[in-house]
Amino acid sequence: MKSRGFALPGLLIGLLIAITALALWASRSPGSLQHRTSQRTEIALRQAREALIQHAVWEDSSPGALLCPDLDNDGASDSCGPLSLLGRFPWKTVGIAPPRDGAGECLWYALSPGARSALKADSRGGTQPALNPAFAGELSLAEAGMAAQPVIAVLIAPGRALEGQMRTGSADPCRGGAAADFIEARVGLRSFVSEPERSSFNDRLLAITANRLFDSVAPRVLIEFAGAGEAPASGLRKLFANGHRSEEFGPGPDGHPIIDFTSAATRNAFPSALPFSTRRGCTRFEVAGNFAIEWLCFNSWTSYILYQAEGVNRAKLSLAGWQLTATPDEAPHLTRASR
């Protein structure tokens, strides 16, 4: 009888061992490994995209402008021109560890030439595209079986090396080699494709679209236009504090604010410098530096901001689902409109 007392615990222990072994086998099965690899790649791509966008939000030459790629595999963004579009993700410049895909490879990165942050604000809307929600991007990305769509930038996880691809060095921090030794998704100077994995294609891509980028930039634009801080030291809030009535600035027939960025009153309401000149209806300063009055005007941001006068010195501003009230009496508070 005593032996029977140990039979059930022994059976349970054996069953537990079997279940544990089965779980361990399942975790190491090809399907599970493939899932973990795919998950790690997705996390790396999304982390890199978020880092790039957040850096672009606080770019002072023109919010929304993106870093150039790393062209020499040291993790730092390099100087790039209209043809230097493809390189490594500049992890060091954005201040994160190099994101790695499921194969342990560092990410690659391509961007539209007109989106690069090295361009001066006064070139926007002239020789270079204005950075605002109308800028869809100069790259194209075709998803499998779908027509190509414009995108501003593309992040690429190269995956494991395929037949014929030669990669050098260890993965610390990133392995070396030409773009062709990592990427199959590039089909033209500015064209990319995303396809199902097969023996000759294993890239994973994630785009930065205009909606994704400028939705993040919108709060920065509204705050700069309204004027940040507790005191009305700049922007519309300073104009109101200086005695200008809210209805002086709109709305126009299309609901947007009406403001002369070349007037002395507006220059006095924004950080500025001497000497200055005017170009295409905007104030351009002759000294080095980045000024909100320049990039707001040259990028035509007032054409996308909705304006509603709500009193003598109070106005409601809206952009891309974000809104705030500009008044000299209190610091602006951003809220998200329901969608």
C-alpha cells in the first residue's frame, strides 16, 4: 500500500518532465524561432523609426527634417547630398544602441533628399521642397502585390546573408560590406519593394510616411507659433500681449491664420537677429542660426494650421488632430482632438 502512496506523485513528476520537455522543444522549433526572429526585427525597426522621428521633431532648421544616413559604418550621421540617400541607420547620433534585426544585423536607412536636415530653412519652398503635410516624400515603396506609394524614408532590416552576399567583420557594432551584400529591396535609386521572404529576398522594411512624421511634428509647430513658456515671450501670445487683437490674424476664408512674417511687429514677436532681408514673403536672417520665424514661413505652416479667434486676445489653433489655445494669460496646453 505504501508503494501506491508514491505512485501518483511519481506520475505527476513524470508528466511535468514530459510537459517541460515538450515546451522546450516547441520553443526551439523552427516555427517558434522564426516568430522570435520576426518579432526582434519588428522591434528594431520600430525603435529606429521612433528615434529618427523624435530627433526630427526637435530639428531646428526645419522640424520634420531627417538625419542623413551613416555612410562609413561608425554609427554617426554623415553629410549627404541629393544622391547619398542610402546608408546605415545613424544610431549613435540619435543616442541609442544599434538596433539589430532577428539575424543580429544592424539596420540600413534611406531618405528623400528633400527631407535631409542639412538644408537651410530659406531654401524650403524654393529650390527645395517645403517640409509640411503636403510633402509626401521622394522615395517609393511597393508592398507585395500593391502599387508603389511615396514615402519620406525607409528603414531596412537585411536579415541573414543570402547566397552571393559577402559581409565582413563581426557584428560589433555592425558588420561591413556594400549595400548589395545586405539589401535586395532596392530596385532603383529611390525605389524599394517589400516582398514575402524567399531564398533570394529576406529584407524587412518599415517606412516613415508623411502622416506618421508630421503628426509627430504638429505639436512642436503649434507651440512655436503660439509661443512657449509661462510668460508671453514669443509668437502669437506676444503679439496679443503687445496689443494686437486676435481677429487681426484671421481666420482667412480657408480657416487659416493670416500673418505677415516680414512685418516689424511679427519679427519683434519671434526671436530674431540683424541683419535681415526678405525672400518669398518671409524674413531671412543673414547670420548663422535657426529661427522659428524662418522655418514657419518658408515651410508654409500657416497654410495647415486652423485658426479661430475666441476673444480680444485669445485664439484656438489646430493642426493634425492637435489643438491649443493661445493667450498671453497662460502657457499653451496641448490637447489631442478625438478622432
